Amino acid sequence: MGSGGPMSQAAQVVTAEVVVCVGPGGVGKTTTAAALALRGARAGKRACVVTIDPARRLADALGISGVGNEPHLVGTPADQDPWPGQLWAVMLDAQGTFDYLVNRYATSPAQAGAILANPVYRNISAALSGTQEYMAIEKLYELTESGDFDLIVVDTPPAQHALDFMEAPKHLARLFDNRVFRLVMAPTRVGLRALEIGTQLMLRTISKVAGGQVVADTVQFFTQFEGMEEGFRARAARADELLHSQRTSFALVCSPRRDTIDEALYLASQLSLVGLQASTVVVNRCYPRYRPVSRAAAAALAGTNLAPLLDNLEELRTAGAEEDEQLARVTAALPHASVRRVPFLAREVCDLGALGEVAPYLGA
């Protein structure tokens, strides 16, 4: 199956400044993201691939070690000609990114130091739902605004967490506007004595259950945090604008199986609800297509040692036909997306050489 949709859509994944790879688990998103970034480097771009997948498969796909929260330059393999561009890699450290933001928006080094040392901050930054996804957005925004890269490719976690990634900036804004958040901030602004009786009772109840020190640490944390929320809020808004801008393209990655197609199409429908659309669909691990053997050739091979190969050929043709049925569902549901088929390779994709074999299938 060839690509579909307008040429401008087909080229968008190549020309965008940011490409976000989304899709079900186990379909090759990390490989696709790394191969897209490698393609960019080969085209002369300063490309950076970022993974927020906690499985940490990016280093394996690139065949390197030492990838961390800061951009790591990936050198051209010795057996290849130097790339005209550059390939960089980042593996998200959510805690390190959160610490960076605290230092950035604190009004003084003393405020930053107090927050970083507070046990409530350590617990929130490590365990709060959505922290990983929000910090990923922050890292993406930081890399984009640095101006160091022409292309940034983001490898997201499996489907549901990818949706959390898209919504993370809005979730943070809603947190700061939440009544509970403002209630907890209240003691830092008006003093505990000035609070209404209901609020005082709530804090006393929490103190009995969780301990007075927990409440004291919490109130102290919000006291230290006061004045910084606007910086977080404004940055989250800019990050959300980046995701919805023409600078960003989305690549939906799947395999040609019914279950992953179902999940991918569900993800695409959920993206559309927040105003986002996949411009490219990458279908990994596709079978090759074979022509049927003529009756004369089949008759000549019957009864020979090659006869079992005819059965094998027919099985492959059946598998290919089933894949075509599934891919027809994709083109029908996403008529404006370019569909890119990546075949099974002769070897596992675990180094730059194998990534180089994937890259040509990802665009014109």
C-alpha cells in the first residue's frame, strides 16, 4: 500500500520542527522515533530524539550508552560516511527536569534550596500523577526554545500515557486553579488564625491522621512555593501552544495486526478531541507482498523438494491480504494521513546500522 493524502500532509513529518510519535505499546515507537531523527541528521539537520518511555529502550536502539537528561551527541559509526547533520539523544529524567524548573522560577537561590530540601517536594515530584508527562513536555519545550536543534522527535509511552502527555500542560493549569490547591495555599497567604473554621478543622483532621509534621511540612512547602506558580502556569501554556502549532507534527505508529490497529485508531480519535491530528501513520513489521505462482509453475513443483515452499508462499500471501484489510481501515479513518509501511528486517534493530535500514521507509 502506498502513501495517501495530500502531498503537503505527506511531507509534514519531514519538515516539522517537532515530531511526536504516539501509538500502542510494543509496535516500535522508539525505533521509529530514532530512525526519524537519524533521517534528519542524514538530511543535514541538527536532530534530537527524546524518549519519555520509562522502559529506556532508546539507548539500545541507538546502540550507545550514556544517554541522560541532557542532549548526548551520537557519533557517526566508523563504517559509515559522516552525516551532514548531527544526531543527539535525550532520555528524560523527570526529577532532574522538575529541579531545573524550581531553580528557574524561584525568586532566589535560598527559595530554591528550601523547596528542593523539603520532603513534601521530594514526594510530590516523585509520585504525583502526571509528573512524568508534564516534565516531558517541559523538556520538549526547553529543547525547542534553546534553538540548538532543527528537528526534535519525541518517543512517547504507550497510548493512554501518550494522551496524558498531550494534556499535561492543561492538567497543571487546572491544578493551580483547583479549589483544593487554593485552600492549601490559604494558610501561606492569610495565616492559619484567619482561616474559616472549616479549613482549620480540615487541617487538624489531616494532622491527626497523617501526623503534625506532615501538615507542617506541607504548609511550609506551599509557603516556599508561593509566587512561583505563575511561572509554571505561563510556561505550561506556551508548551500547550507548541503542541497545537504548525511547528509540531504527529506520527501514529502501529503494527498491521487488528488489535494494534484498533488501539491506534482509538488513540487517533482521542487526539482529535483535543484538536490534534496524525499527519503520518507508520506501520511496522509488515510482510512483503508476493504474486501468485502460475498453475504451470505449481504443477512443475508438485512432488518436488520445493513443493512445501508453495504452501509457505500461500501463507505469506494470506497474511499480506489480511494486513491490507487492516491498513484499509487506517486509510478510511485517516484519509489525510500519509501511510508508511516498514517491512520485517533481516535483523533486530539495535544499532545505528539497522536504524539506517528503517529510515528510508519513513518518508519521501
